[in-house]
Amino acid sequence: MVVLFSSVTGTGIRGVVTSVQAGVSITLTANLGLALAPGDKVHLMAAAAQIPVGAATKEANAPTVFVVHEGPALIELDGTSACRINLVVGEYS
């Protein structure tokens, strides 16, 4: 899995890698909703962290829920249409 970032639009999206030809191309499993251009960044996701939730409101409040060593953080919600992320706060140092 990778995070792709368009420097023109300032938009990041998730992609699932099918194959890689070193120094030439990356093939993804689905069409992107974003047009990429030379110079846009591709970040390999090292590991996914999950906060399992039942059928109730869930808050994750802690000094550190996850840490990103280098590159972007991708926060993704997988659930029904009734699910939502109200607030995400980050700190850079």
C-alpha cells in the first residue's frame, strides 16, 4: 500500500500496488481519482495501526496514538455510511 501526493493539488490518496518496475513505473490495482505528474511523491506505508470499534461512539484520546517517522500519515475510516471522523489533531516536531 502507498500514499500518493500531488504537489499541484495538495491532495493525497491511498493506492494498492500491483507491480513495480524499478526506476520506471508503479502499477496500482485501481484507477486513481487524481492525476499525477512527474515530481509527485509516492510514500510506502510501512504498517497500519488500527483502533477497533464496536457499534458505539469511540474516542481515542492519548498523548500518542500513532507516530509517523517520515512522510505523511493516512487516516482512513472503514465502516458504514453512519461512520465519521470528527477531529484529527497532529503535532510536528
